[in-house]
Amino acid sequence: MTPVLRATVFDLDDTLIDSGGAWSRVCAAFAARHGHRWRAEDEAALHGNGGWAPYVAGLCGGAVSGADVVASCTAAMVDECAAGRVRALPGAVELVLEAGRHGPVGVATASPRRFVLAVLKALGLAPGLSAVVCGEDVVRVKPAPDPYLRAAAELGVPPSCCLAVEDSPNGIRSAAAAGMTVLALPRGGMRLPDGVLHLPAAQAGGAAEAVPLLSRLLTPARPKAGPAPAVSGHGH
């Protein structure tokens, strides 16, 4: 029997907010200060990478730690947010509000809490969230299931009764491994890899397009009416 979906857990970067470009700029600037010239493959490597800070540290020739990367890049991203350069993606606020009409809502992201809380407050999304799981809250990051398992636990809903909304292959793998139903919103029309294509229950081109899909997934199917029972009787 298919479980009834009672809660929604959203990824944040590039699912609800247009932040991938800002993270790339900030990380590129940090790496440049330590002698690394940023490449297209570095930008691609950041997408959905819960281990983004060790990755950037590794580009810097051992001169810095992952903690150094987190501290510096998070401060820069908070500044980006304060300057209005991190915005909600089209339809994202409406998508979160629609999810909230069906049950509790949470976020599971690899981004640091300081940035996450700043951007959620700036976009007015914080009041509607019952769980916020950030990069420092789990030992194993996406594609491990831990971020989504923790979000489900904080929401008090079994993972099998949660809908996850994700843009990246690693995020989709994480949510599926946690046992959640997945709605995929691949960034910029990206084609999901063959090993991931079968995991989402549904896919949309972005948050605005996803609103009716999300509503349908969160609305319990009404049982089909069966044939009327036969009535037999005896005449008098």
C-alpha cells in the first residue's frame, strides 16, 4: 500500500533559492587568494556536493582547512544575501506555501546554518518551517540519507510519508535512500544521469511548474467507488 505523504522537505540551494552562482563566485575568490584558478569543473563539482568545503580546501594546496573555507565563504554569502544578490527562484515561495497547506515543512541542505538562517529570514520563509537541517548537523552528507532522515525525525513524520524536493543528483540519491518520495527540479533543465532518472516520482522544470505536481503528490487519492452491492430480497 502506498503511504500517504504528510510532510515536505526541501533542498535549499538551486531548489528554492538562486544561489549556485553566488557560491561559485565566493568559492572561486577564496581559491584565487590561495593561488588556484577556478575552472568549469570546479563549479560543476560544487553542485549538490555536501563536501564542498573540503573540496575547495583541497584546491588550495594544503594552505587552509575545510573549517577555514566554511568560515570565510559563509561570511561572504551572508554579505551576498544582505546585498540582495540571493533571491528566491520563481515560484519557490508559492511552492513552500502550497506544501505548508498539506502538512509540516522542513529544509535539508549542505549549506552552513549561519547562511541558511539569514537567507530564510530575508526571503520570509523561516516562519513556515518546522525543521531546518544544515551542513554541520550531520556527519554524513548527501548523497548519504542522513540529512533527510534527520529532517523527518525533527518533523515527527516517517521518511516514507515525506515528499523531498531536490535539484541535484546527489540530493535525489540522498532523499531516495532515506525512503522518501522525490519530486525532482533539475537545475537549468539539466538531464538527470541514467542512474538517477528512475528515482523521482515526478519531475518539473522549476518551482513554478512544480506547484500543481506537488499538490497532486500531497493530496491523498480518494478510493474509487466500487459497484453498488447487490440487493436481494423475496417478494411477499
